[in-house]
Amino acid sequence: MWQQVELVLNPRPRGFHLVTEEVLKKIPALSGVNVGLLHLFIQHTSASLSINENADPDVRVDLETHFNHFVPEGEPYYRHTLEGPDVRVI
């Protein structure tokens, strides 16, 4: 089976977020697949995917802590400003 689907994920604030359940809900055909390959392309300048087993939720906390230290929000030396600042979504 080959399928190409374009989907839009719910907006999220800066951070590390689990998206597996949302992707599965938006592509119901995946529920019957036992083995396969899923390619995800994110059309956003500063978004990326991290693949983790999620056995320990502290992994996301550690990643978030590291990135907040390594790439702090609002630093004046960033050239990438066309999309504006990351905002908190409630």
C-alpha cells in the first residue's frame, strides 16, 4: 500500500511534544498497518522531529531543558524573524 496524505497538526508552543496519537487519528489507514515506513515532512522553518521511544517522560524534560539553554527564546542575535516569535498556545 502506498498513500500520500497532507495533514495539519494542531498548533503548539515551543517545546517537545508527542504527536503520534494526532497523526494516527488524522490517517486512519495506519490503524491496520503492522509494518511500514512513514515519512513526515514538516513545512516550518524552525520545527523538527525527534524520534524517541518515550519510555521515560523525563527524556522530553531533559531535551527541553537543554534546548532552552542552548537556544534561548528572544535572543537579539537571531536572523530568523520572518515568522515572528514562538507564542504560547493555551
